[in-house]
Amino acid sequence: MHWQPLGQRNRQPEWMDQSGIDAAAHGQALQGLRRINAVSGAVGSLFTPIQALSSALNHSRPLRILDVACGGGDNTIALAERCRKHGLAVVIDGCDLSSQAVAMASRHAAGSSSGGTFFQADVLVDPLPVDYDVMVCSLFLHHLDDADAVELLRRLGLRCRHLLLVNDLIRSPLGYGLAWVGCRLLSRSPIVHFDGPVSVQGAFRMDEALDLAARAGLDGATIRRSWPERFLLSWHRPVGALEAP
């Protein structure tokens, strides 16, 4: 890893994204990310708009949510547990390209009351389900080049029935410092130590993320800052514009 100025994105290959990654090292990294995600409070920022949507829809059925590129499923399961704690009827599933991540998420879910399922999918290539009310994407956008990021947002926007939520890192000196320190305090994984700061170097600023949303056709998308130096991009499908069954 080499320090680069943060004025422009500097996407570097991340160890977690490499094919053939050692299973034990991958598992250690996912465990470290679980601790980091718990401290970051990302689930809280996702829960608030989901709670608001649930109240607005007042469905007689559970709200269906898909967490794309879910990794080890820690955010997926934590979000499901937060919803149930507050009396929201939800079904939250997750998908990821990595079979190792899906296996770990499934084992984690088996020891919880989340009730969701996990499946393998390449969200940039494979057909996406059309029966989810909410699509959630956490800490994946920064892994993509601009064109793929736009395509991901476009695909998720087409498939979600009501709400798209994207939680990701903000590229800034503060974000870089928090990633460097936090990854070393909360994980012993060399993969996490390397990938955390590199992720910030490859992340988007908030104005850049809004531009991606506009290019993806997500008119009316909004964005706000959340702790720790992250953003939450939100897009509601316009009333009467529901295309998915």
C-alpha cells in the first residue's frame, strides 16, 4: 500500500477481493470486519429509513429486504435483529459473490433468530430478484470503478420495489485516519489492516456518490453523512412508478 493524495480516487487491488484467498485468512478478516461493523453503527443508519418505510406502507406482510454484497452477513443479521427488537415484521436475505462469505453468513444466521437466507450471486451480472421492497448495499460501492458503480445502482434501482439504501465510506483525511487506527485496534487480520485504508483511498466523496446516482437514473436520491465518516445514499421509487411485480 502506498499513500496517495485523496483529491482523486485511487483504487488499488484489495486483498479480500483476490481469487483463491486462503480460507482461514478470509475467515479471520470477516471476523475482524464483524467487530468493525458493530462499532461503526451502520445498522442504526439503515434501520431508521426502513422503520419509516414500514410505517408508511403499513403492509399486512413482512417487509422483504435484500442485502447485496453482504460479506459474512453480520450487518444483514444485525439489521434483522434490530428490526425485530422494534417490532418490525421483516425478512432480510443476503447475497455475495464469494462462496466462502455465503457459507460463513449461513453459519452465523443458523445461530441467530434472523430467519433470513444467504445465496451466491454476482450483482453486476446475475439477474436480481424482483420481489424485495428494499435493497441495501453496505461498503461495496468503493470496490467498483465508476462505470460499474453506476451499473450497480441502476440495477438495484430497477429491482427494488420501494427503497434503495447505500452505506459506504467517505474519501477524506479523517476517514483514512479512522480506518488506519480502527482496523488495527479491532482486528488482527493483515488483510483488514491493508484493505481498510486502501478502501478509503478508493472511496467516493458525497458529491461524487450523488453524481453516480444521477447517472444511474435515480432522480431524487438524497445523501447524508453518518458516523464514522460514512454516507447513506437513499432513493425512494416514485409513487406509481413500481415496475417490479
